[in-house]
Amino acid sequence: MPQNLHINTVRPDITFQVRYEPALRVNDVAPTISANVHDALWMLTQQWRVGEFNGEDAGTLVKAKIETQSTHINRYRGGNGPVEAFNPDVPLEAKVERLPLFLDLGMQLEIGLQWYKILRKRNVAASYSHFVGEFQIEVPTGTAETDLQVQSNRDSMQARKAARRRIMNGGAFLAYLNAGNNAHDVPGLNPADQAAIDNAQADFFVWLNNTYYLPQAASEKSWSKDQLEYKFSVSAPLTTANGAQQMVLDADKYTLGDLDWYSVDLNANVNTRLTETPANSISNNVIDPSVVVSYLPHHIEWKGMPKGRWWEFEDRNIDIAKMLAQKQDISKLILMEFGLIYSNDWFIIPHPVQNSTITEVKGLVVTDVFDQQFVIQRAGTGADYSWQKWDMYQVNKKGQPAHQNSLNKLLMMPALINKVESAPIEKVLFLRDEMANMVWGVEDVVPNDLFGGVNGKDAAGDLMDFLEQTYAPVTTAGYEPNNAALRYKLQNAVPENWIPFIAAVNSNPSANYRSRQIQRARLLRYINDEYQQTPIQPRTNILRAGLDETVPQPYFLNQEEVSKSGFVVSTSFQRTRWYDGKTYVWLGRKKQTGRGEAGIKFQFDMLENKEPNT
């Protein structure tokens, strides 16, 4: 082969591309895009294939005219407290649930530091030392039950020792002001600083009320300690006249922490009224005039639902035919049936109503494509009435069967859209022990004295370890060691976070309580095989009802509240932002279903083996 052989590359002569496009005879492309079908028989065949000939030849709605009249809620009563004017600018859930703050060490330090910031802003920070000396952080050393609980909390004791003589006890300072005293009355202050301290006191209450949404008086409490539920009532007048009849809505068992229309029932007594004191007269001029508005009805749709038009593209990610539903999947079956069969029969009318109102639909007239008008009656009336029919947004009368003499109006409660809830500060499990014929209140979470909660069993164990280290044996007079094989024991020891409730008779004639209830009882502390004289006390405010009063009071609970499954009550901080942008933070409780019965083999009058010469 020749050494200088070259291979010539053959290149095409055409080095450009030609794009072919169809030529349109007319510039209007609408007939092509519309995909007209000129075969009428084909269209009829498609209708026959899907069973349209078996349906009703009804017209689609094109217009709706509705007449409504709204009445604003204007009265509120929390529990058995006084009647006051309803404030729609405040979330009702926060107003009902709010409880007094836990003035634990964390709250004492927060208030104390905030008071220093306010004094510094008013250029009187030098006077803060007088407040620190007057309201000192306590470092308990006594033998009282509450002192022992604090001493066994290592974190709390370290924080108390570090803050003592440095930060004011904000809890004691707040109690001092709430008792009617003024901040400038603290001994040792410079009289020239009185005006600045008075301004600082006003700033302090502004900060406190903006930071926490607190009850203004003890009578505002809606929490029922004998039922462990919230109770409140709201009402709206039927006419604008003074003393007019009212629609009273009662919530006797509000527990879940999500207040809405289903939380209340209509009071069956038409003569029931929420009556305020003459000094706090509330106007009934809160009834709006009737409003008639016309709308364009729109089909009810949900994302992924089959389209109602032949040539409309659907979401390929959703395949209704592949939805697997069992007999117990009621919601899924309803969704499929509605989307495939009944979706084109339902329309929605976006009629706005104001918050905190009760709206009556006085009339609804719709017009279809054939210009026929129909008067729409409320669902469940006439020949369609049946108590077995599913219903929603219907407020029933209290104490009466469902669907009988209900409100028949739309209740728009001032419900929260969203809220943030902290971990429980305290949590109590109420359990029924059938073997011991009693009820246990198990403190699952107890306050840790620093804004949070700690496991109740761990806290009880820390207290027991602390007591065993400082335990002094009690010697019974006349007792001598012996060689007996058995020893009598009155009862066995139980965890200290288990608080007993026993059947008792409430002898208080002035209370509206049942005669037979369950009462909080007490157990003696058991250390190193010996009983102490000091009884065990609960740590949570849920179970301490009556213990912190000047004269300690017994605590009764209705027996029917503790069912076989039991229930759980928890306390936590909650935060929400209202529609005006203001933030509300409050301390509230909620009640949930328990997990069944439980017991700890509580026994009395026992004989156990004994070591010789003891």
C-alpha cells in the first residue's frame, strides 16, 4: 500500500434544513380547536354508552338568589360567673380556656427580669435592689410537703441559689400589686422616683397583659373541677327590645380544646336568658337587616375529582378505578360515589357571613338554564325528613334527640384557624381500679418549677431518694426485737404519683353536688418499712383543688366522669394569632379519653416474712 495515501471525506452539497409547515386557507383556527363532531349518531351512541338516557333531563343552575338575616352574639357567661358583653375581637377559645398562671420559679424570674428592664427604661434602675430585698427568691429548707418537693428538684434548687439576692421574686411582686398596693410603697425607695416608678408600674401591667391572656377575676373561671370540663354560655337576642327572648347556646362539656359550632347546644327552654346586672346593661341592637344577594352557583369539586365535561383533561396522577376501599372505609366510599355519580348535582353558593353571628336563611331561589325557578327548602324538611339522615352544621337542642327542634340556623363561632401548643406542664391520668373499688389520679407529668413538666414517676423517685437520705427512724415505744417469722403490715406502698379517690358522701348542703361522689383521699408516706405522719400530697394543680386555700377544702368528683376507659387531663400553654394580628398566649386544659382500667395491686392487712431479731 502506498505510504502517501490520503482518504478524502465526502461531504454533502446541501448544508441547510428546510422546515415544512401546513398552509392555512383561513386565519381562524377556532373550528379546528373546537373538535366539532358532525356525526350526531356518534354523539348519541356515546350518551347511550355511559347511561345518560337513564338520567333526568334537568337543567343546570345558572343563578341563585338568597335572603339572609344575621344576629350577633352579644352576651357571654363563663361557668357560673356573671354575664358580660361578648367581645368578638377576642378569640372565644382563649377566653373560655384561660387559667391563672403558674407562679413557679420560671415565672418569678421572668417577671423579676422584666421589672428590671422597665425600671432601666424609666431611668430608675438603681431602685431595683430595694425590690430584690423586699421580694426575695425563696430557697426552702423546711419540712413542709411543698418545701420537700422543691428540695428534691436539683435544677430548681440550683437556679434558686443562683438567682437569690440578684433577681426579684416576680410572683410575690405580682401578688403584692394585685392586693391593691403600689410599687412606690416598697420601703427604702427615693421619694423623688415615685412618678417614674408609677409609670413603670403602668408599663409592667401593659407588658403582662400583652404577653399573657389572663382571667381578670376568679369569677371568670369556666373550668369545672367536679366535672373536669369547661362550661360556658353565649346568647343572641331574637329582637332588639329590652328583655327580649334569646337564643342561648350552652357548652356543658367542652373538653377537646378546639372550640367550634359543635361545642355548644341550644337551650331547650325558650324563656332562658343570660341576664346581666343593671349597672352593666347590654344593648340588643345587634340584629342586622335582611340582605338579598344574587350569585352564580358553582359545582362542588375536590382535587382529582373526575371532570364533568367530555373533552376536559384530567389529572393522570389520580386513578379512581384503582382506589381500594373496604367496607369500613366509609369516607373513601362516600368520596368515590360523590365524585363519580352525584358531583354534577351539587352546587355551592359562596355567601359570606360575619364572625360570631347566628344567620337565618329566609329564602333561596335558584334559576336553571330553562329559566325555571325553584324554591329550595332546608335539608331534612318535608317529605325528606328522617332522623337517620346525615347532617352537618346543625346545632341540636340540649337534652333532646338529634334532628328534633334544632336551631335551623347557621352558627358562625369565632373559631381559631391555627394555634401552637406547648408540651404538657401537667398531665393526670384518671383510672378506675375495679379490684380495689377506687379511682386513681396518676400524675404522669408534674410541673418542674421552670416553665415545663417532668415525668411524675421520676419526680416521685427523686423525692423518695431525698427523703431516704435525710430519714430519721421512728421507734415505737415498747417495741423489742423478736424472732417472729411474720410481721403485720397495714398496707403496701404505692408510687407517690398515684393519688387515690374513694367513694364518699358530700355533706355540703350549700353545694349543687350529688350526694354520693368520689373524694380525693390521702396515703401515708412509707420509707424504709415505716409509715410517716405526713400524708402524700399531689403536685399538679388539677388534683390540688382546695389544698392551697386558707382553710384546705376536700375535693369531690362526679362518679360518672370516670368511666371504664378513664380519661386524661393535661395543662399546656397555647398561642394563636387573631384576625387583627394580635397574639394571644394563655394557659389552658383539655380532656381526652383514657386507655382503660389499671391497678397497682393495692392491698391492706398483709403478713410478710420477717428477719430474726428485728
